[in-house]
Amino acid sequence: MILLLTRVIVTRAELAKTAADGAEWRRLFEQEQAAHRTTQAALEEERKRMDAATESSHMAEMLLRHLGHPTTPAGGP
């Protein structure tokens, strides 16, 4: 009885509840990991789009310079 009171040993019901809690925490952890992977993939795709847009703007600027057009903003130096 003393071992039960000092929580050195636990009842089957307590053990089952702890196991169920552990399984729920594990499920939530895996769900969070999946959401994190989805977010990381979306951010990587956005980075690729931004890189492509930057490269396109550089190519357009080089083309305009080659054609003799000014490439500075209207109010710029």
C-alpha cells in the first residue's frame, strides 16, 4: 500500500491513462511535424518564385541598358 501511496507503483487504470496521454501527445507531435514540413515546402517554393522574379528583373534591366534606355527611377539620381 505504501508503494501505491508514494507512486512507486501505479494501478493499471493509471498506467492505461498515461499510455493514452502519451499516444495523444505523440499524435499531436506528428501532426505538428507534418504542418511544419508543409510550411517549409511552401516557403521553399516562394523563395524559388522570388529568385525567378529577381532574375527576370535583372534580365529586363540588362536588355533596357543594351537598348539605350535609362534604368534609374524617374526621380532618382
